[in-house]
Amino acid sequence: MATKKNTEAEAATAAETAAAQTAEEQPTPEKTPEELHQEALAAKAEAEAREKAWLEEKVPIRLFKDNDRYKDDVYVCVNGERLLIKRGENVEIPRKFALVLEQSAQQDTATANLIEQKSTTFAAEAAAHNV
């Protein structure tokens, strides 16, 4: 009797497997160019929405403050949206503004490095010409 149950179970499993394979082998109906276009537009809109949400996420930031050059608040503008960031305090700002501040700091560093390089080159050439 156990053999009969095993055989029936094996037959049922084989039938389910065959049915699943048949379902997988059947071609899916092809989409029209319009449907493909609509799917592409929807995917693009979803990606843009995710990016916008990421840029709007609040991130913590603290700007250096002293009593000399870095004492005033910092004005940042991104695509017409403006923000005044208080120095010396921990504040949360949208990521898009933090990215602008980070890019500005990177550019300041690159500029300082270039000035140093050119000054060194100038000093070496001036010394070579006894100037």
C-alpha cells in the first residue's frame, strides 16, 4: 500500500512539473511599441522620483565657525531654492544643499593646489633667470 501511495505521489509531482514546464515554454505575448514606450516612461519617472527623494533627504551638517573669516552664515542656492545655513551649529539640511557645499570645498582645495603648483613653478623659473 505504501508503494501505491509513493507511486501516486511521484505521478502527481511529475504531472505538476510537466504543467509548470509547459506554462514556462508558452511564449509570452509580445508588447506593442506603445506599451514598451509607456513602460519606459514609467520607469524613467520612477527613477526621477527616487532621485528627487534622495536629494530632498535631510542630512546633518556643521559648518566651521571662528571670529574672523568664517563667522557669517552661509547662503546656498540650488536651482532657485535658497537656504541660509548657520555656522557653528549642527543643522539638518536637504542633501542637495550639502552636495553643493561639498563640491565647493573640493573646488576650493583644487584651486589652492593649482595656485601652489603655479607659484612653485614661477619661483623656480624666476630663480633660473635670476629675477
